Amino acid sequence: MIGNIYSNSRMSQEDTVLLHLINNEKINNNECKEKYGFKHLPSVIRYLRNRGMKILSEPRCEKNESGGHIYSVDYILAPLKEQPPKIQQIINGYKNNCKAHL
């Protein structure tokens, strides 16, 4: 599916976002840009979805300092039981690997 998410070598944008979703359950474009420097999160989400990952989109509307509206989307990892078996294995493998290093 995706490259080696356990290696210490540079991870792809897709691997980075996948690991963020596994650890934090959600991400938005601003957070992604600030933390990882990726400018177009929807492309990464589309890539992950095309490979079977179930990711939900939750629109948000906030007001900026001048009273205008800012629209954004939170991308939320669907619960493990709703993921396809292959994706469940990837997520569980990552979680087990992390526990072994604690």
C-alpha cells in the first residue's frame, strides 16, 4: 500500500499524514501546513482514500478577526472496525510497534 512507515528514512507525505491520523484521529489543512509543511492536504487524503483508508470529512466554519467566515475541513480517521481488513492490519501493526518502543 504505502512505503515503509516504520523506517527512519524520510517518510512520504502520505505516510506522515497516515501516522498523524493514527495518533491523533484528525487533521486539517492548516495544521498539516504548520506541522509538516504540506500545502495541499486534500491531495494526500485522496491518495489514502484511493488505497482503501476510510477518512471522513467534517466541514467547519469559523470567524476571523475581521468577522468574516473561514471555511475548512477536518479529516477524521474512521473507527478501526469500519476500516478494511488490510488497513486494520496496518493500523494495528503501527500501534503494536509503537508500544514495543515505549
